[in-house]
Amino acid sequence: MSEDALKKNRFLNPIQLIVYALILTLIGFYFLAVYWSIEPETFDVRTDKAFKSSNNELIVGYTTVDTTIKIGDTLLNKQGGFLSNDILPPSLFMDNMPAWEYGVLVQIRDMAATLRNHMSRSQSQSIENVNLKEAEPLFNIDRLSWILPEAEDSYQLGMKQLEAYRDSLADQQNMDAQFYARADNLRIWLEVVEKRLGSLSQRLTASVGQERVNTDLAGDAAATQSTDAQRQLTVKTPWLQIDDNFYEARGTCWALIHLLKAIEVDFAGVLEKKNATVSLRQIIRELESTQDGIWSPMILNGDGFGLMANHSLVMASYVSRANAAIIDLRELLEQG
């Protein structure tokens, strides 16, 4: 081989450079996506700021509102930030973490609505809190919105309104900002949580496909519905949505663990009177089991009693048990 040919072979041609650069970029995107997919750890909801500096008395409601703010801060500022509305790779091709984010976001929305409509109001004729009035619609912006408005900006503004409400609770001179830790208010929020978990449980269980009896009108002989429905329903989650449902449940349970721990602080008197503190702690324990590490590179979808595991059914088991305990707790709170 001539000396000129050897010199030419020392350098890559443009096509080879492009191919190698593309391969390195894809590898970089993959490891970045893996890093961004690491779920945040749980945090301690208790804070010294929840107590009055003068007499060390608990500021009722401070812990619940502060925990909601911390959940929102984690949602927006975890590694990778908020990924659901990203339009560039690698987050454009990620679906597990965005599903986790959606589960967390729904719990923030539900708590914001409950704070605005119930926990901050003494009765139906009372005036709603101005900060909560502004906060709730800000959390309802489409999570996929990436411009005008950008979802993160809207959620950040909502958190600032929650911060203003939280700080007003700590201001002893401000009589307009209140948080009412009553059994009826807690029941209302638990009823919403109950429905969220019930829906998740059904979707997780449908990963293997099921024949279900239509029970939409059960329990009321006079009940009607808009259109006729089949008596037997075949329910099966599409293959591409199985992992999305799983991670949405993970995000939902992660947020609920913190909110329920905050409820234990602010509603301690109500729970103690009903002898329900232990029941609440059992719910938290069931939800904490949903956060165990996943030792599989993908969410498996084996048959119910097949050779392969079915992660969705395991998750559904924990979610269903927590949901059943919430129903029992809500019924306990209804008793005199």
C-alpha cells in the first residue's frame, strides 16, 4: 500500500464520523434517560415551622399545605426537571417518568381543590380564600403544554399561592386565613382518594385481560344511564400502556404517602377521637410497599399464575388493600 493510501486511512470519512457521532449521542441519551428516570426519595413532612414560636403550639393546616408545596417542588425540580411537556430528546421518548409525574400532579390538584372548597371554609356560605382561589386553576393547566402557558411556570405560580396561604396560617394577626381540621373535611378528601385508587386498581388488574360483569347501575333499581352498555365487559390494557399505568400508580402512591403523613399531624385530634390513627398508619404502610425497588429492566406482564411475574398485579394488590383501608377509615369518621 502506498504512503498516500496509508495517510488517507488514518482519517475517518464524513459518513463514518456522522455514524459514530450518532451512536455516541444515542448512548448518551440512553444513560441520561436512565438517570432522569430515578424516582425521588420520600421526605420528612414534619417541620419545626409548623409550631408557633411563642408557645410551641401546632399551627393547624401548616403541615398539610407545606407538604403539598414540597411535593410540587419535588415534581418540578427533581433530576431532569418536569419532563411531561418536553419536546426534545431524550425526554421526548420517555414515558415512565412522565406517567409518574402525572400521578403526583393529580394528587396535588385534588388537594388544592379540597383546600379551596372545604378545608379552608367553615361552611357553604363562607368566602373562599383568595390565595387558594388563584392556586387551584393554575394546577389544572395541561401538563403537556410547553408554551403559552408553559406547564412548569403555571404550577410554580400555583405553589407560590399555596405558600402565601401557608404563611397566612402562621400569621396570628390574620383571622381570614383558616384551616378547619374537621372529620367531614377529611372524609371529603378521602372519598376523592378512594376513587383515584379504585380506578388505578382496576386499570392495573386489567393488564392480563378480564371478563367483568357490568355493575354500573348496581344498588339502585331506578338508576339509568345515557347509553346502553353490555352486561359482560372485556377489559384489557393495551400493551404500550401497561408500564404507564404502573408508574402512574407509583407516583400517586408516592404523593399520598406524604399527604397522609401530613394529615396525621394536622388531624391528630380527629383521628384520636375516632381511634383511627392506627388505621391511617396501616394505609401509609400499604402505600410504602408500592415504592419498593424494581429489580427488572422492564415492567413484566406475565399471567396471573404463570411463570413470569406480573408487576401490575402486585401493584394492584397493594393499591387495593390501601383503598379498602381508606373506605373503612372514611366510614369510621362518619360515625358519631
